[in-house]
Amino acid sequence: MKPIYLDHSATTPVDKKVLEKMLPYFSDVYGNPSSLHSFGRESVMAVDKARKQIADHLNCDFSEIFFTSGSTESNNLAIFGLVNSFVARGFKNPHIITTEIEHPATLEPVERLVRDGLVEVTYIKPNKKGIVSAGDIKEAIKENTLLVSVMHVNSEVGAIQPIREVGKNIKKINERRLKDWQNTRVSERGEKPQQIYFHTDATQAINYLNSDVVWNYVDMLSLSSHKIYGPKGVGALYVKTGIPLRAVQLGGHQEMDKRSGTLNVSGIVGFGEAVALLSKKNVEKNNKKVSKLRDMFADGVLKSVHGAKLTTVRGEAVPSHAHFIFPGIEGESILIALDLEGVAVSTGSACASMQLKASSVLLAMGIKKEIAHSSIRFTFGKDNTEAEVKRVLKILPPIIERLHKIAPDLPEIK
């Protein structure tokens, strides 16, 4: 029987239309886009087309899109690039606000800056639904706050974060501070107030939500191609004009000196096409289909598996996610048992799935460590079918029942 893939939050298959656009750039159009000859010009035209496709989708200027290897690099460039730029200018002790539920690609750069003594940081805790409060973020802002970084959608439980409200609040604070400074007598003015910049990791959001950077009031936004039916190894960072970033990767002067390295032309072409396929009509169609499959599955599990707890809050999460806790069983045991039956799932973020430790996201949501180990993330995609859902609903309950008999009892979910 054909295997069933329910791990679309980790990666997605390349859409056939995307692959078709990419193929010529592996062998027919192979010039280095940094070269000045006709081969290079042909490649750079393809890169520029993709840059425009992404800029049009995000409602930004062509020159504000910088290609990277993926969202991990984009997050690193946004965080290190901004902080290092201001530290080099003499900014003392910049303050960063982020959340406890961010991807490690955000948390680890911030932690490195803290260890190096360059920044102070405030971590915002989510509620039990996995959603942070825009009000809590607003209250955490200080005079030396330089950067706020909040992901649009949490990768584990799929919870949608209030980034538009966060961005709006930051814009108002920036405007008020500037106005107060301008209204102060020139002789009494101190230094011009430092602007607060807002970054969001939209990796898990762009497939389902409005990622318009103007509408969401964001200054920087990270994207990854392989989450939206494009190829792996390519991503982008939107950087609003005027924001100073210090390059993290040096040596080639590509991407307007922001990110050195020969551009992955075929990947960028595929990325652009994948984004172009995210038309409003296509997104609405896919959201409807995926949501129906997810709900069919979630309802089936809650009905057939005693004690199963759905930690994804439907209506406040993207339609792809169904994150469950099965108390009394290690999540890895369920994952392996399902894999042996031809069903691919995850115990959490793909980047952390090889680490046998409790999810920091679930712990932040108030779930006990021993319970958090019992979690499984099912994430659906546009090519899944009702027949696949029905098949998994037949396979899963006996697996849970069998594993319950050999697993130690764990505490009740509170």
C-alpha cells in the first residue's frame, strides 16, 4: 500500500508545476547570475522574476527581498544582522523581546547574543492554547528595546500568533516616541528615540494566512520554500527599506552585500513559482480541503481513542495541524509504530525530532514534562485524501491500545 504522509509541517513535496519551472535551470540555463556574460544574464533574469513574484505576494518592493538557504538562515540574518549593526554603532545593551514558543532558529541566535553579553532578552510566555498576548509584548517594551521577534504560526501545535496587533502596537509606540521628541524644545532634546523593529518567522503561515507585510506591520519576515511545495535549500528574508543589517556571511557580495554565496538559481525559480501558486483562490481552496481532512481526522481520534487530548485549538490555528497527546505512551513509540504501518508523522518540530527531550513549546503551554513526551503532530497537505484519513483512523487506535498495555501510567493531563 502507498505510504501516507502526514508531516507537511516538516516539509512538503515539490509541486509538479514548480518542478516543471525548475528543470531548465539545472542543465540548459546554468550560468552564474553574478557573471556578466549572456549565460549569467539569463540566470539573473530568472532570479529577478522570482524575486518579484515573492515581493508581489508580500506586497513589498522588489529590492526588499533577499534570498537565503531557508528560514533558519533568514532568522539568523535578521537577528544577528540587526543587533550586530547597532552594537557596531555603539548601541549599548539592546533589548530583544521574543517568545517561549519560537523555533530554535530564533531562540538559539538570541541565546548566543545573551551569552556573548551583547543583549538582554525578555521571553513572553503563551497561554494554554499556545498563543502569546500582544498586550504582554507591549508591556515588555523598554527604552532600549531594539527588536521584537514573534513567529506567525507555531510549528508544533499550529497556533496563530497575533502578529498584526503586535506590529500595530510597535508602530504606535515608535510614532509616539518620535512625536514626543519632536515636540520637545531643541535645547532640551536628547538623542533621537531608537526605533523598535519587528520581525516575524512566517514559515508555517504563508501557506494559509495573509502574509502582506504592510497589513501585518512587519519590518522583517522570514520564509522557506520547502514548506509551500517548493524545493529545499532556499528561502528569503524581507527587510524593509532603511533597516541596517550587518552581513553574517561574507565573501561574494551577492544580495546587495547582505548575503554572500552563489545563488541557487533552480531553487529560487522553484521558490518563486511556489509563491506564485499561492493566489487567494488557491489558498482558500486548499485551506478548505485541508481543514476538512484535519477535522475529520481529529474528530475520529477523539471518538475512537480513549484519553486522547487535542492540543491544537481549532479556529485559532492553521487548518493543517492536529497535535495530540496520548497520555501513558512515549510519542516516539507511536511514531515508530505508525511508520511501520506506512504512516509518517512527527513528535514535534522536524529540526528537534532527533532529540529525545520534552518540547519546549508544550512546556511553555503548561503541559507537564512527562505528558509532553506523549505528543504526536499530524499535519495535513493539499494532496491528502479522505481515504488516507480513514485508513489512519483504522491503524491508530489499535496501536495506542497495544502500547498502553506495555507503557507505564503517566499523570493525568491538567
